[in-house]
Amino acid sequence: MAQSIVERFRKFDSCVVGDALDAHGIDGVAAGVTPVRSEYTAVGRAHTLSLERAVPEGELAEETTNFPNAMLSALQADRVLVVDGVHGVSHWGGNASRLAAEAGMAGVVIDGNYRDVPDVRTAEFPVFGRGPTPRSGQRRLHVADSGSTVTVGHCTVETDDIVVADATGIAVVPADRAADVADTADDILSEELLIERKIDTGATAQDLIGDDHEF
């Protein structure tokens, strides 16, 4: 049985995918969004979510907003939730990680902040964001849209794009280019493994340069 496109991308890290994106002239690397724990990896199709301030910075809404309920309603199995959020406000916490894991999600990437760091860090659910804050998003955030085009770390993401996130960074592959990028990533990975084998058997930098390797 042929591998699904997501299964193909699970064998690549973000560096290999980043190089493959470069080969196709695609700017698909999200900047400044990092894992809560360096061991976290997340690979899957994106489901996008756009959040906005419900009130001006420094204020609290008098009534509850649709956050976090509208966000939690968007949890989907095998998806990476990609959140275009607000800096300085928490979008995620320990209970959200537990619920997302129960829903079978692959991970969450937030262009914004999170809290409950001990709970999030010790859970197995992969969380990527711009750092912790104790400032709650409740009565501060509003879910503006679900499934639309978003920008995360200066990178455009659409629902169904392929996300590969790990300790090095986050690579996003447009859905309609995924097969071609995966083919290129296969070639890049094969080249990297060949270089590693040569180094393991004593090759020097000059040997590799002489063999016309890129590394």
C-alpha cells in the first residue's frame, strides 16, 4: 500500500524539508516559534485558526468571549492546529494539551504564548509557541476565524498544508506542492545519509568537497 503524503513527511526533519522547499523556491519556514520541550515533534496537515484581541491591550472584556471554547471545538484528529494569535497573551495551557491529546491531534503551533509550563512540558502532546506567560487569554482573546489563511512566524499557512515541526523549527509545505517537495526531500535525505556514512568511515571535509557534496 502506498504511503500517505503525511506518512512520507514523518521521516524528514524540518531541515530536510526546509532545503526541499528552497529547491522549489517556496518560502515555507516559520520564524520565532519554538517547542516547549526540545524533544517535541509534530507532523500533520494543518488546521488553521485566527485569534484577535477581544478588547484593547491591558483591558478585560466584561463578558466571556468565544475563547477558548471555539478553539477547543476546532480540535481534530491527526491535525496540527496552527494558530495566528496575539503576542503576550496565553492561548494554551495544560488542560488544552490534555484535551488535544485525547482528540488525537498531532500538535499545536501558536504564533502567540502559552502557560502552565510544568503541565505542558511534561505532557506528551507537542506544543510550539513564542514562550510562556501567566496572562490568561480568557476575556482577552476572541476566535475570529477557523480554516482561513493565516500567517505564523511570517509564513503563510492554509488548512491542509503539511506542517513539519521539531526542535530546529517549523516548515510548512503548501498542500498542492507536497508530493513534489516530498520527492525532493527524499533525494536530500539520501544525500545526507551518504555523507554521514562517509564521515563515519573517516572522510574529511576535503574528501567531501572533492566529491562535490553540499553540507
